[in-house]
Amino acid sequence: MASGHTNLFGAPAQTRKDKQYYPEATWQRKTPSEAGIDSQLLEQAIDVAIAGETKAPRDLVKNHYQTFGREPFGDAIGPMKERGEPTGLIIHHGYIVAEWGEPLRVDMTHSVTKSLLSSVVGIAVDRGMIKSINDTVRDYVAPVQLYSPLSVGNKSDRLGMPDLLFPFETPHNRTITWDDLLRQTSDWEGTLWGKPDWADRPTENSAEWTTRTRNKPGTAYKYNDTRTNVLALAALNVWRRPLPQVLKEVIMDPIGASNTWRWFGYENSWIVLDGSLVQSVTGGGHWGGGVYINAYDMARFGYLTLRHGKWNDRQLLSDQWVDWALTPTKPEPTYGFMNWHLNTDKKRWPSAPATAFAHIGNGTNMVYVDPEHDMVAVVRWIDGGAIDGFLERLLAAVNRG
């Protein structure tokens, strides 16, 4: 491996000055033998991924109401659809060396959406639209006008209801920085799109749901989709245009993604922005919505992050941003920026290098990125307990080829 950039985990990564293959509209393929990979071990890895299909029903509406839908205020308010069969791609040195299932099928990708959301924020930082990730978010968010279509009834019924939303005006929320939201350490308090912060993965002690003392931003980690959606609303305020349009322009088109992906919000997440109706999108599929995408497009995004934010001769995400995204969060060292899951101290996947990371969503949807082996693996609808066994066999195939 050539010397060059060293990531934050101390392992040398392939220098970005080397000539590297980037896929065009049609992604080139190599057989495992052409790529120097043990085909039998690779087949064993794929068999583990397929046999390890999640036991959750393929009907994602039914699945929702068996899981997140049982939480307080857990009704789905964004679109959902039936998912496909176990699916995956293996990219080695930039070439597809294996694929299975339905890689062209557009499915929910759940919290992989968070990685796309944080990338949109990252480009805003790179362009100076956000001056520092340590700035308080309140300084960037104007009063939000909710879209409230006229309804039949007495207008006095709305007396006392606010005309504008101020998501960062409580004494606690005023202190939250972009870094806090990106690392899920903000402990933002409030309700957004009808979902109270405490209702997402609530604690068993219901007495503390609305009464507990807030943690100082940056000191406690809590995976929370209400707060993720707050980040999406804040980013919308910065860009002042729909985030799906921004994502298409700054990430998806430059990496050659298809035209079949979509990014949805909720039925009630519409605001009036600069005189136009705009939907604030979601950072996942917790209550429906999020990014719907095929496996090839997921792999392209994973390949962008493998290449440290570079695509051909364009640095789409800065080196600094990717370094920050890969920096362990102090209260949760296996998490960087959302949704960069880290293998710090090999705690997440014992069989994988400590330098590996992944963009992960419920399902499980996983975009595994391995700089040490110059590899990306997209694995969809695999049970979490089967992931390390899959990786163990995949890496054995690469190392023994």
C-alpha cells in the first residue's frame, strides 16, 4: 500500500494521488479470479448474507407497527413500501466483483439517509455557508412558517396556536452547535412534525419523559430521529431550497447516480420558504420517508467516502469534513458524524479492520467501507447478528485470493 494520507485511526490509506478507477455510467466488472479474490470464500460470504436475511417482515408497514409504531406518537407519517429480497454488491479496487439479489430495486434505505443529510451539511460548511461546525445552530435558523392549509371551521379554534416555529429558542436549544446535532449529542428538546423528542426510543421510566434534566450538548449520545429531522430543517434554512435538489446537484449527479432515487419527508413537514411550499425531508425511515435508492447508487456514495470525498478530479466533500466524520464521538466512540458508524477498537465488527466504517440504516441496510482492503460492500436486509460472519468470510476471500 502506497504511503500518503493517514486517517485519524493511524492506519495509512492509499494516497489519493495514485491513479484510481472511478465508474462511469456503466460500472465495469471483474470476476473474482481477475480481481485476485478467492471465489469459493466469496460465495460463502454471499451465502451468509442471504441466509442471514432479517426476520422482520418484508411488508415494511407491518414491520413498522410491530416495532417503532408501538412507541408513543409512533404512527407512520411518511411513505413506506414493501422491501425486496436480500441484495448486495462487492466493489474491490473500484470494480464490481460480486452482486446478488435485486441491486436495481429502489427500496427504503432508512438511516443511510443520515449520511446523505450530513454530507449536504458538510458541503454547506465547505462552501462557508456555515462558518464553523462549532457555531450554534440558532444563529442560522430564521423563524419557520409552517404550511397550514385553510380548513373549514371557526378561525377562533386556532387562537393560541403559534404562526411560526422557533426550534432553537429554549435556553437549552440555544446552546446546541452543528457538531452536537451531527454527532447525536445535542439532547435537543421539543416536538417536530408531531413527534416529541422523548417519544423516539423512549426510556422505560415514563415519569422522566418530560421532566428529566437536559444533558449539556456534547456530553451524552442518544440516537434520535426527531433531532435528526431538526438537523434537516436547519440545513433547509441554510440552503433555502429543497434538500433533495441540493443532494442531486452536489453529490448524486457528480458521482453518476441514477435518476431513480428519491428523498421524502412527512405529510405534515411542509413549510413556506421564501414564498414557496417546500417539504422538509427526513433523516431516516423511523416514521416513513427518507431516501429510497437502489444498491448501485448506495455503492457509489460508499465509494465516494472510500475515496475520502473525491470523485475523479473533483473533491466533493473536503478532506477536513471526512476527517471530522471519522473522528469518534467522545460519549460514543463507535459513532462519528451521522451516520458514519466506526469500528473503533474493533468493537462493532471484530473480524474487520479498526479503520473500517459503514453507513448503516435499519433493515439492516449497510454500506461497508474498508480503506485497508480498498473495498465497498453494500448489503441490504441482513440481520445485524449475521454481519460480522459475512465480513469474516468476505475478508478471508480478499486476503486469500
